[in-house]
Amino acid sequence: MIKLFILGVFFQVATTLRLLDVQVPTAVNSNDPVWLNCTYDLESDELYSVKWYKNNVEFYRYLPSDDPPAQKYNLLGVYVDLLKSNLGHVFLSRSDLNTDGTYRCEVSAEAPSFQTERAERELRVYVLPKGGPKIRGVKSQYSAGNKVDITCLAAPSKPPAVIKWFVNDEEAPKVYLYQLENIRHKNGLQASQKGLRFTVQPSHLLNRVLKLRCTAVISQAYSMSSEEIIVGNTVRASGLYSSADGPTIDGGLSKYQVGDSVNVNCSSNKSRKPATLTWFINDKKAQSISLMHYPVAEHEDGLKSSILGLHFTVKGHHFHKGEMRLKCTATLSKVINTTSKETVIGGHQQTSGLHIFETSSRNNKNEKSTQYSWRNLFKTVIIFLTLQLYIQ
Ligand SMILES: *[C@@H]1O[C@H](CO)[C@@H](O)[C@H](O)[C@H]1NC(C)=O
Ligand SMILES: *[C@@H]1O[C@H](CO)[C@@H](O)[C@H](O)[C@H]1NC(C)=O
Ligand SMILES: *[C@@H]1O[C@H](CO)[C@@H](O)[C@H](O)[C@H]1NC(C)=O
Ligand SMILES: *[C@@H]1O[C@H](CO)[C@@H](O)[C@H](O)[C@H]1NC(C)=O
């Protein structure tokens, strides 16, 4: 495994200070507290400082020789709790959209080595919607031949939700749908909306009811990066990005020259749903022609891991200042699925044929799976509210 080999070389070349891991959650929900942990091994060195930066701006430092040793600097979105923070751990008491960014830990040793090691991680802040999507513009009564023209409005979230319409539990045909612009809120959140427009047909009233529902699906991506491999006269790890549960790179050589063939694999750590892998050459996404797709590996415990190969011939242009950098990322997503109130129209027909004058309630078979539901009886429209959170 190239990773182990490289680390071996890297640590032998380096003197004593070693940065072992930087733990920053890849994503949190707004308001959540956050731990930023940096673990290092000084061996025979003495610690000079531990400093934390967000997007290259310092917000915390710990210098054992200072009095007091810990200091914080005000930075938008970084809520350091000094009492809970110490040498390797910084506690942010809460988070908001401004907390999103790249966090770097930098550890320096005292004289004589003054050696400094650093590593950074991305932190994404997401905002869950407060409730399910709402259906707007429903009339109290529809007859066959009437036009339904309603919109589904999702609650504001980050990232914005993707809305789907269902007519009688089937996804609505495209011709019924019309796009509406997301509503942008001042706080940075967006509310998606989508219109549904069609003329009520007899076929819509198969069970004498017309059921309308929309779902808002929010897909939050959690990306983890592999160690960045720097290829030059030697192959080494840059020390940036990697995390214990990130993907690993293997199959590499210890040295590459122009004309050599790079043939490496990126493997994701095990997860419930397979991760999506992406290769980067010098921070640019690798072209699909260089990628080798392999089937997802299923483990005995039911967990899965993905493998993506990178195969290309090294050209002069790959080297910038004598170096080429390779890295891969694994992205997992957590899907948050919210469903609107279900609007049920129809049920009890007074006359034969198509005209519906009266409506009554109908139980929706899908109700079994809902966690909770409210029922409100209106004169002609029964509304179910179901809010479901599916976390995959
Ligand atoms: C970070 O450090 C704190 C305090 O020691 C600990 O409670 C927390 O579990 C650590 N987080 C991780 C991800 O290890
Ligand atoms: C998977 O991640 C865990 C930490 O979450 C780590 O201990 C383990 O070594 C990783 N496995 C691989 C194959 O990288
Ligand atoms: C990459 O993984 C695939 C599938 O496991 C394997 O067949 C192939 O030999 C690997 N390639 C390298 C360079 O390790
Ligand atoms: C969301 O939930 C609905 C049913 O409540 C289901 O039909 C749909 O497939 C779900 N979507 C995702 C992405 O899980």
C-alpha cells in the first residue's frame, strides 16, 4: 500500500514532531456545537504553539509559555469556548452558516527545530428545513374538467430541497410540472418551489379520489478526502487533508517520471451506501478517460466500499514546479426526505360520471410508514400532514 510506504518515508525524513490527526466534522447542522481536535506527537521536542485557522485567518492559539497560554481572536461564525478548549482541542459552542469553511491546525516545536506541521479539513454547515413542504392554492372542490393549478413550497434549507409531485401516489408526469425560482432568504437559505398544473380527467379519479402530495428531498453531502500524494523526485504525502475514515490510495510506485504510467486505486472506507469517489490531479478533477470503474465491494457486515482507479501516462504538463499532486475524495450523502400534507379530493360520488360534488376522507396506504400524522377535517378536503425523516 502506497500510503503506508509513504508515511514511513515521510516520518523518517521528518524530525520528531508529528501531526497524527486533525478531527473536524465534515458536516454539521446549524447550531450544533463543534469539536476541533488536533493530535500530535512531540516525542523529544517541546511544544511552542498550537494554532487554529479558519480560511487562513487565525482564531485560536495556545502557547504554553504565554500567560494566559490560550487566546482567541474574534472571527465571524467561530464561537470558541475558551474554558472547554485546551492544547489540542478547541470547542465551538455553536455553529451557524458563517462557521462553514476550511479549518487548519498548525503545531510548532520549540527551538532548536522550530518544526511546524499543519493539516486542514473542510467543515460544511447545513440547515434542516423546519417542517415539511406545503401545498398552496388548493381549492376546496374540483370536478372533472377543472384545472388544478397548485404549488409545492419547501421550507427554507441549505442545500435547497428537490421537490417531486405525486398524483395518486405516482410521480406526476413532466407535462404537469412547471419550474418556479427558489425563494432566497436573507439568511442564506433557499426555499424551493414547484408548480403542478393539469386538467382533472376521469382517469385521475380511478378510486373516486384524487390524491396530491409533494416531497422535498434534501441531500447533504459529506466529503472526506484522502491523503494528498505529492509526486516529484520522490513520492510523499503532503500532510494536508487526510482523515482516519477518509479514502485510501494504493498501488502507487515510489517514484514517477514523464512517460511513466500511473496506475492507482482509491478505496473508500466502509459505509452503508457506497461513497462516490472523485480523483483530482493538481486539484483538477481527473478526466473520465483516465478513470477505471470497479464494482462496489460488499463486506460481510453488509457495508459497502467503492473503488475507483486512476490510470494515465505522466506528461510534462502534469508537473508544476517539479511536483504533481494526486488526491481523491469520497462523498457520502445523507438524504432527508420530507413529505407534504396529502390532499385527497373526492371519494363519495353523488352522481354517476365525472362530477364530484362531495368529498370524504380516504386513508392513504402509505400512512403506515409515517412516524406521526395529524388529521384535520375540512369541509371537502382532508389533509394529512406527514413529516418523515429518512436518514440513509
Ligand atoms: C475531541 O475532543 C473532545 C475533548 O477531549 C472529545 O470529547 C471529543 O470526542 C473529541 N472528538 C473526536 C471526534 O474525537
Ligand atoms: C475506517 O474508518 C475508521 C474510523 O472511522 C478507521 O479506524 C479505519 O481504519 C478505517 N478503515 C480503513 C480501511 O481505512
Ligand atoms: C484496483 O482494484 C481492482 C479491483 O479490486 C483490482 O483488480 C486492481 O488490480 C487494482 N489496481 C491496482 C493498481 O491496485
Ligand atoms: C421520499 O419518501 C417518499 C415516500 O414517503 C418516497 O416515495 C421517495 O422515494 C423518498 N425519496 C427518497 C430520495 O428517499
